Amino acid sequence: MEKTTVKDNRKQKTGIFSGSFNPVHIGHLALANWLCEFAGLDEVWFVITPHNPLKAKDELMDDRFRYKLVEASIAGYPKFHVSDIEFSLPQPTYTIDTLRALERLYPEREFHFIMGADNWTLINRWKESETIIANYPILIYPRRGYEVKLDNSMPHIRYVEAPQIEISSTFIRQSLRAGKDIRFFLPEAIREILQN
């Protein structure tokens, strides 16, 4: 992944948007765009997860195929990057291991973990969740039906009022299987790949 120069010697605020992206859709991209332009991040890295411990593996499209879909979708926007770092980590992958690996490889960056309000309610089920909460800035975005309460003891954890776009990758897959024309739900760069 190319390195971005930092003019004022501060650490680059890099959002880590980790997920299956099975497939990536406009909801993912709009959220990441908003976080860069309105929430103080310098860039967002889409980290493709080969296997989420909380999801059935047989639901996933091929790892490299999902990587290529994200890569094509974000081409041309300099604040977005795609990472396959989790492909080389022990499986199944865990967020804490990914964050530690990224810190070792890119010490010039300050990594901010991006998560939905739904996942925040499950954070205590994550591996070393207390370490994640204590040591990494976290940006929590809204999800319908989930309320987030934060206290002053966690100033590095922020709830951001990002627009809510309620689209799921499951909806995209089901619609494609049903032969629906969902062109406006998919990035133009991958529309034909997925609809053919």
C-alpha cells in the first residue's frame, strides 16, 4: 500500500473499516466518504476480512474477488485504500491482532477503528475487547435500533452522527440472485461484474 506524506509531521489519522464487504456497496462507500470529509479522518482503509468468527464462512464470496471489488470501487479517490493484511494473519482473524499488525507496519499512522452501533453492543464478546477499548480511538456510527451511551471515561471513543444508509450485503446478494436491477445500490465500477 502506498504511503501518504504528512506535511506537519503529525500522525496520519487512518480509519480502519474492517469487514467482509460481501460485496461492497454504496452504503459502505458513503459512510467511509463521510468519515473522511466530516469526522476528521485523513483516510479510510477498507480491511477485507477473510473470515469473521461470528459469520458462517460458506456465505463469503472468494477473498481475492471481494478485494478486487473494493479496489475497483474506490479507485480514483485518494483518501481510500484497500488492505489484505488479514489474509496473512492466523485464521480466523481478530480485530486486536489486525490493529497490532498495522501498528507494527505503519508506525507513522494513528489508527481509528470504525464500527457500527450494533457491533458496539457486542464488543465484550470480542477477543481482548478491554485492550481495544483502552488503547485505540474508536468511531461508532449509527445503526437503526441501537442506542449508544458513552461516558467521560472514554474520550477517545466517539459516536458520530453519520448518515444512516440501511443497505446490507445480504440484500445485495439476494437481489442479484433474484435478477433485480439494483444498479443504484452498487458502485458503477463493479456493477457489470456483479450483475452479469
